[in-house]
Amino acid sequence: MMTFGKLFNLDKIGKKFFVPSLIFIVALFAILTVINVGINNALLKSQMEKRGNAMASYMAKTSVFYYTNYDLGALDGFVQEVIKEPDVVYAVFYDENKKPLTVTSRKPANAASLMNYNQEIKDETGKTIGFLSLGYSSKAIAAAVRKGVWIMLLTMTLALILLSIGITFSVRKFIIHPLGKAVAVANRLTEGDLTVRIEAGGRDEIGQLISAFKDMVEKLKIIMSQVSSVTTSVNASANDIAVSVDQQATVASQQSAAVAEITATMEELSTSSTQIAEHSKTVVDLATKTWDNTKKGAAAAETVMLKMNDIHTDSQNSINEIVELGRKSREISKVMEIINTIADQTKLIAFNAALEASSAGEAGKRFGVVAVEIRRLADSVMESTGEIEAKINEIQDSINRLVIVSEKGSKGIQDGIEQTNQTAGSLLEIVEAAQATQEAAKQISLSTQQQKTASSQVVSALREIAAGSGQTSDAIHQISAISATLANHSDSLKELVNVFKLETVK
Amino acid sequence: MNRRSPSVYATLSLYVWAAGIVFLFAHQAAADPGVTANEVVLGMSNALSGSASALGKGVKTGAMVYFNKVNAAGGINGRKIKVISYDDKYEPKATVANTEKLINEDKVFVLFGYVGTPTSKAIIPLINKKRIIFFGPFTGAEFLRNPINKLIFNVRGSYFDEAEAQVEYLTRARGVKKIGLFMQKDSYGLAVKGGIVKALNKRDMTIAAEGLYERNTEDINAGFADIKKENPEAVSMVGTYKAMAAFIRKARSEQFNPIFLNVSFVGTAALIKELGAGGEGVIISQVMPSPQDASLSMIKQYRRDMKEAGHSEFDYTDLEGYADAIVFVEILKKAGKNLTRESFTKAAEGLDVTIGGMKFGYAPKNHQALKEVYMTRVSGSKAVPMN
């Protein structure tokens, strides 16, 4: 069953052609056979009818003589002759009363199934003198028809076989084989081998196909080589484009960056201008303030001078006090010495206490501890006194220094007063300067305002440029992307083109 | 002076001699087969065995009695009559084979004394082809008489005549209206039937019942039933003695007793012998006068010659054979020394003799020597002529 189904799997032209045409031919032959048989049957039947009628009428006519001569033997001889024919089932001559005259044959009971021919036998006067009944079997027809059918079937089968062989052969030779060649060529073409050689086909359709293939291959070769070269240049150009676009992109980026920098710078500038403006404002304020302050300062200088004088006085007073202080501290020192002496004595006492304590033993432990503590106290007093001493020394030094300094200071103050005078003078200069500064600062403020405006404008312009160059950048990126795609495509194309082998490799 | 050279003369005379010799030989060869200076050979094929053997034997016996007598007297025109006889058992195929032998091998002059209708019919093509004379067949078949075949010479009367006589007897003498026919299923039966039909048609009658049986058998039952079914008053029977006897016996046994009629071919003596007492009243039509009727000089002659030859029984069959021989011999006499088929034919067609009170005559348009039909009835185991 599988193979039967496989038979109908029309995967080959041979089968595609063969199986349907086989079916068609078989059907055709069957129809032809049927028709033929039918016609034969009809023909045979009519032949038989003719024959039967002819025989009957012949016999009837020739029997007249024998009827008139009562030669029943001759009539029976006729019958015997006729019966010899295998198709004839019966033949009987009857008298005018339908009683059989002949003996060799009788009409059978099943005569209805036969082809019966009845003739009236008339003498010259037209009087009926007898009858003839002839019966033919249709078995012969049937047999002949069957035979005919068999022959037909046989010849049809033979013809079928021959036809099949012929068709198969010619289909193979004239269609499948050339097609196979064409398919082989096409396969090589699919592999891209355009170097395939094709012999020119015949003048039939397949020959035309092969010729068309040949032309196609030629044209393809031309086209593909053109395409190849074009692709190469396209590819190069695409790459160039890509490169330049990249460059463009870089430039644009740089530009953009530069613009951004400029913008930033401009913004900084603007900011700094603002700051400058602010600073100059501040300067103005400062200048104003300076002027005010200087004025105040001048006033203050005077005050200072006065105060300086006061100070001088004070300092003189101070010096006196300091000397006093010095002296007092020397007194402290003396005190200190006393303390020290106390401390020392304390220490001795403590030491003695300790000795005593120790010798006191257990009861004197506490006392020893107290003694130790006293000693420590004494030590610390001594330390402290030492420190105080040191401190006093330091104070002494300091006081000394202070005296010096104060003396210096007093000198200094003298200088200071001079300086203050100078300062007052300078201050006045400063006032003037401050005024000028104020003016200048105001100018600066104005200028920087203008600068700020201008730089704002520049900034906005730059922003536009930035935006524009941003767009350009985007565009360039797009172009870059596209050109990258283009380059990819042309690479693919090149790859595709390279599939086709255009020259045979030597 | 003859200017021809002697060598020419020699050649010429040689030619003449050669021609003469050839002519002589040719002339000799022109003499018919079966005829020599002292002999004429006859070929006979008939039923010497089988169910019709009495007929063949009877014909042969009667004929040979006379031929022997003639030969004993020196023959005819210096020629003795020799008969080569074969047995065909009353079967046409054998008849043909025998006849071919007689003609091709034995090279007989004439065919003589054949018995039967189908047997004779079978060899007619051969006769016609070989142009051999067919003399005195023991059959009354119409086709041997009509149309005239130059080669065929009949002696006895025809079945048509017998049939007519029978029907006339039945209708006239017995007032029979319903006549049946029991016949041999072959040309013999049909030959007689034709006569019966003709005779009945003449009287606006038809065959009331018909029964058939196969030649050389006794299977009469089916045919008997067909006849008895119709219960005819008379049954005309066309067959040979054995089968006819069986039929009559059966009929008698079934109390079916129509008038039984037979034709001459049945074999009268044999039939009577078969039937015994049951044969009483059976009618047999004859073409020969009664062999018992010594008043006829032919019969006297016949009986004498038969006795001399050692035969004590006399029957229509051998009487007919005897009569055939007589006619033949008369023609031989008439043909003379130069005996050829042609001379025989000519002699025969001019024959017009009365021998033993019986008139035998042929003419170019008549190849049947006798015409009489005699009705007989079996009575007391004898066939008694009716009037």
C-alpha cells in the first residue's frame, strides 16, 4: 500500500507525466475497447442477421424445386449441410401445415434464446408450399465478441506497453534528460557558479529553456560583474562616507563640545561679568564705604591721635605701674623663698614624720601615710612654688620686657602719632582715590553690565549654535548610522556578489 | 525425280510408326477399365453383415446365380462376368471407401448391386467424378431416377410408386383417414416419406403421426411412442426388417394394431422370419413379382436357377438381384464386342426386352427398367400378393 502511495507521489516529471497519461491512456483504451466491442457486437449481430436471413431465403428459394419434387432427402441434405455450421442450432423444413419434413434437425424448446429465421416457401404461383426455420446460436457472437474483446485487450495491452515504453523512452530522452541537464545547470547557478558551461539546446521547448538559461547565465555574468565592480566602489564609497561622516561626527561633536565650552565659557564670562559687575558694585560700595570709612578713618585717626596721646599718657602711667609691679613681684619672690623654706622644712618634717611613722610601726602607718602625703604636699608646694617662681621670673622677664616694650611702646606711640598723622594724610589721599575708584567702579559696573548683556546675547547665540550643532550632530549621527548601515549593506552585497563565481579558477 | 534424301524418308517413316504405335496404345488405353477381352469386372459394395445383411446377401446371391450361369455358358461376347464384392454393413462411409477401392484399385467397369438409399447417395459424387456406371441399386430412391443421371441405371420401381400404391390401397381399399409414418431417420426414410407426402397431398391428406428411429439400430421406442400417441389407423413403415419387426412386436404387445405397411426394401423374407406369427396382416409393397408365383416364367426361371445353384429359399430380395443381373447381361449382349461405358450406356438406353414375361426398358429419358408395384400381405408366414 505504501509503495502504491509512493507510486502516486508525483515527485518526478516522469511520474507526473507518466502516471496521469497512463491512467488517461488506460481509460482511453478502456473506452475505446468498450466502444469497439459495442460496435463489433452490433456489427456482428447485424452480420449474423444478414447471414441468417440470406441463408434462410437462399435455402427457401432453392428448396422450392425439391418441395415440388418431394425430394425430402435433398431437403434433409440441405439441412445436414447447414447444420455443419457450428452456429446453426437447428434447421427444419416444414410442409404447408408446419409439420416437419426433414429429420436431421428439430427446433429445440429453448429456441427463443436463439436467432431464429423463418421463411415461407412459395412455389412459382406464390402458393405457400412449406416453411423453413433456421436457428442460429448467439454463442458464436458472444464467443466472437469475447474473442474480440480478448484480442482487443491483448492488443491494447500490448499497445499500452509499447506506448508506455515509447513514451517513457521519449520522455526520458527528450524531456527528462535535457531537463536534468537544465536542473544541473540551475543547481550550479544556485551555488553561484556562473562559469557553468551550457551547450546550446535544440529548437524545442526544452532546447529553448536551455538556450534561455544560457542567455540568462551570460547576462547574469555581465550583470554580476558589473554589480560586483559597482558594489566594490559602492562599498568603498560607503566606507568613505562612513569615515567622513565619522569625521564629520567627530568634528560636529568637537564643534558641539567647543560650542558647549564656549557657551560654558561665555556663561562663565557672563557669570564673571555678573560677578565683576557685582564686584564692581561691591567696589563701588567699598569705595564708597572706603570713602566713608576713610572719612571715618580720618576722623578716627584724629581720635586715635588724641587717644594716642592718652595712651602715651596711660602708658607712662603703665610703665610706672609696671615698675611698681616689678617691685611687687620681687616681693613675691621673697615670699616665695619663704614658702620654699617652709616647704623644705615641711619636707623635713614629713621625712621625719615618716621616720617616726615607720618606727611607730603599725600604729604609725597611717601617720606614715599622712607623712608621705605631707611630703608630697610639700613637694607639690615646692613644685608649685617653683612654678610660681618660674612664673614670677617669667613675669619679671615679661615685666622687664614689658617695660622695654612699653618704653618701646611709648616710643612707638610717638612713632604712631607721627604715623597717624601720615595716616590721616594718606587717608585723605585714599579718600580721593576712593572717590576715583568709585567712579571707576561705576564705570566698570556699567561696562560689565554691557559686557554681561553682550555675553548673554553671545550665550543665547551660542545656545542656538549649540542647538543647531546639536541637530547637526544628531543628523550627522543619523547619517553616520545610515552610512554605517549602508556600509553594512554594501558589505552584505559584496558578500552576496562574491557568492557568484565569475571566472573559472585556473 | 524425288529430290528428298533417304535420311529424310527414314525420319518420316519413323515418325509415322511412332504415331501409329502411340495411337494403338492410346486406343488401347481408351478401353474402359474393368473390361478386357475375356472379362468384365463388376464392383459391388453392400450390406453383407449387420442389421441389413439379408438384403446385401440376398442381392448378391440372386445376381451371382445368374452371372455364374452366364459365365458357365461362356460369358457374353467372350467375356466372363467377374464380381468384386465388399461389405459396407449398410453404412455410407464404408460404401464410399469400398467404392473408391473398387474404382481406383480394382478398376471395375461398373458398380453393380449396391444396397440402400444413404449408401447409394454417398457415392453419387464419386460416380459423377469418375464417370462410372451405377447399375441396379437395391433402392427406390427418387434422386437416383429424377433428374436423370446418365450414369445411373435403375431396375426396380421407385419408392414414390410404392408409396402411391400404399396410400391408394389404404384410402381406397381400407378407407383409412389417419395414416402415420414410422421411418428410418435418414435419406431412405425421407425418400419414401417424400412419396407418402406426395401421395397424401394428392388426396388432401397429411401424415397424422411421425416416428423416427436410427439406421442399424432397434431403438424404436421413442418413435413408437410418437406414433401411438396419435393412434393412426395405419402406419407406413420405412426401415429394415430387424427394426420394423421390433416395432410391430412392440405394437402388438401394447395392443396397438394399426395396419402395418412396409416397402420392398424391408427385406420380406427376413421380416416374416423376424415376426413369425406376429407378422400376420402386415402389408408389404413390392417391386418384384412374387417369387412364389411360378406362373410367371421369370419366376420359374429364377427358381430353377436358384435351385440349381443350391438355394432352396426364395425371396423378393434375391429375385431382385437375379433380375438386376438379367438386365445387365442383356445390355452386355446388346453392347457387343466393343464394350465401353459409352457403348454400354447406348445399349442400355436402347434396351427394350421382355424376359420371362417381364418387360424391361430404358430410354434416354428413362433410366428405370421396371415400373410395377405389387401389394402383398403377410399371411401364414408368406407374402401373399393382394389384388
